[in-house]
Amino acid sequence: MTIKEMALRKKLIILLFFLILLAIQFVWSKNWHYAYFSYFLQNLILDVTIILGVYAFKGFDSSTVRSSNATLISYILGTAVGSLFTVVVLLLFFYPRISKNIFILTDIISAFVLPQLNYFLFKTMIKNLPTKTYLVIGKKNEFGDIMKEIEKASLEKVQVYRYMNPSAESLLKEISNQKEFDSILIGDIKLAESVEDILKKFKDVEYLPYIVENILEKLPLSVIEKFKEYYEVSFKNAKESPAERGFDIVFSIILLILFSPIMALIAFLIFLEDGKPIIFSQYRIGKNGKPFKFYKFRSLRAEKQEKLENPNAGIEKRVLKIGKVIRKIRFDEVPQFWNVLKGDMSIVGPRPEMKEFHDMCMKKIPFYENRLNLKPGITGWAQINYKHTSTLDDYKQKTEYDLWYVKNKSVFLDLKIALQTLETMVGMKGAR
């Protein structure tokens, strides 16, 4: 699977979808509005902005199209953003305007039909793509599991020829027999340093972080260790913009107002079943290791909980009847929008941990402290990609997703996570 092949297919799909939208608008327009340049131009603007919106939300990327849900989310977000932009342009510069029916039809086709078509085309094309085989500079016992995971996630289109701790002589011998592999993959920089001059002459050389980040969408701790200097710089550059803070404030106020009747009902049902307190509060660790008071609806019976190695031990025995419902749809988290308004949390970010488990992770999980470079969130990349945390190994896996988020944080990614969280709530997949 070469980058050039995927890029060409992406361009062809973009062109195809643009033509599909234009053709549907032409056929649907009973009055043949395309006879008027103004109507044609308006439809053109709508189609272009929608395509650009979907492209911005990575709706054409192979990393997205591997999942039908991720594809659908990207197209919904891209269509929404493109349509909103078009509405502003049409209101300011055009009259008369294209009909609402054409506008709505275009949005429906773009948001719900094209993603399914894209997913189908991707699955069809991936079967016909050649595999890409790598000669890996690194030891199998260090990178074997990661490469197996990449092979699976790439639908077996990424394969390993062999692992090497190369000398100049052995690498030259392999290169002379290059028919057995397509590219050299550097997994261990230190091992590659001794043959750096030879690698510079070889045209197709890739680095493991690039493949890992784009295919697995997480950062394995072992990969971070091997490319420590690169990732330390990336983690330090993780920052929140004033625009993101503004988004948090506006969004939190709107949701607290919208959810206020539901919050009142939940509070009444908790009181009816188990009395006070209604709100559970607890100190959690926030940005830069600063503790803050964390709020949520109480979903467990009011009993004293002992300090345990497993933070979730015995929880299921203590869950209230109403607690089972609100935990399932994550409505127990709604009071945390108050934490967002106060500035202790963001809507999206790594989940805040209790001090005991934070201290444990700081001691036993490498690079864990980099999670603290951003504000903790009500939801996050780890929450939508990994199961409920119950063991130290689970914490390590979640940390790998959190660190990928810290490195790749953006407004678009936050919107994607928020929408996927809504999909999780509607799908009743439960709290993570």
C-alpha cells in the first residue's frame, strides 16, 4: 500500500463525490435552475464547501474509512461545517437563492449516503492493493507485537519481511536482494545510526512513529521510548488555544441549560432511592498535577469505600437502580460541565484520576506525566477507544491513547471525539 496509490484513489473519490452531488442537484431541479448562472454557482459553492469540510475532518483518509462509524461521523461533521459556511455566503451575496429542498437533499446525500459509498469503495479497493513489506531495523522481541497489531489494523496490507540489527555488510546484502521487501522501516534509531550512510542512499526509508500514529492512532510506550527526543518536544508543544476555552464555556452553558430538567429529575430519583448526597465530589488530579474538586451525580450507594489496588473493585454491588441508567448513558457526568465552566476541566481531554491511582501510574507508567500537559476532559480519545480501566495494564493502554491525543490535539479532533461520545451514549455502550 503505497502513499502514491492511496493519494490517487483519494483524489478520484473526491472528484466522483463532487460530480455525484452536482448531478443530483441538476436532476432534482425541476425548473432547470442550472440555466441561470447564479443557481449553478450557489450549488457549486455548496458542493465545494461540503467536500472541503469532509476533507478537513479526514473523511477521505484511509485511517478514517477503515471504520464505518468513523466515516459517518467525518461526513456528518464535514457536511455540517460546509453547509453552515454556505448559508452565510448565500445570505450575504445571493438572491434569489437555491431552494431549501435542494439544500436539504444535498446534505442528506452527503452526510448519510456518500460515507456508506466511500466505505464500500475503500473495502473494494483495499482488496486490490498490493501489500507493502518492510525490512525492520529493530529487534523482533521489541517490535514484533506492535507490527502484528499494525498488520491487523492495515487489513494485512503491511507485512514484515524480517527484523535486523544490521551491520553495514548485512544491510548491503539485504538491499542487493531487495525483491524480498519494499521499504526499510526504522524502529530503533540507535541501531540505524551505525548504517546511517547506507540508509541515506536507499530511497524508500520510513520511521515507525509515522506508521503507528496513522494506522493505530495511539502511541505505544515502547515506541515513545525509542523516539524519546522527538516525542518530548511534541508533548511540550501541546497547548490549549483561547478559542478552545471559548468553545468550552459556550458549549457548557448551553448544555447545562438544556439538561437542567433532566438534571432535576435525576436528582429527585437519587434522593428518592438513597437520600443525600445527590452530587458526589472528590479530588482529582488536573493539569500540571494540580488537584481540583470533581463533581458527578452519585450513582453508588453511600458507603465508605476502602482504598483498593483496583479502583473499580466492588462497584457493581453498590450501583443504584437509577445509577445503572445514568452510568449507561453517561448522564452521571453532566455536573462536570460546572468543572469546565470553572476552568478545571475541558470538554475533551484525558480523564482525571484519583490521587492514589495517579501516584501509582506516575511511578509505574513511563511518560504518564505528559497527560497532565492538557486539562482533563469529560470525555476523551482513550474513553471512546478503550474499555473501562481496571488493571495497571489497562491504565498503560489508556495512557497510549491519551498521549496520542496530547500530540495530535486539534479543534477538529475534539469535535470528532464529542460526536463519537454522543454516538456511544445513544448506542448505550456504557461508561468507560
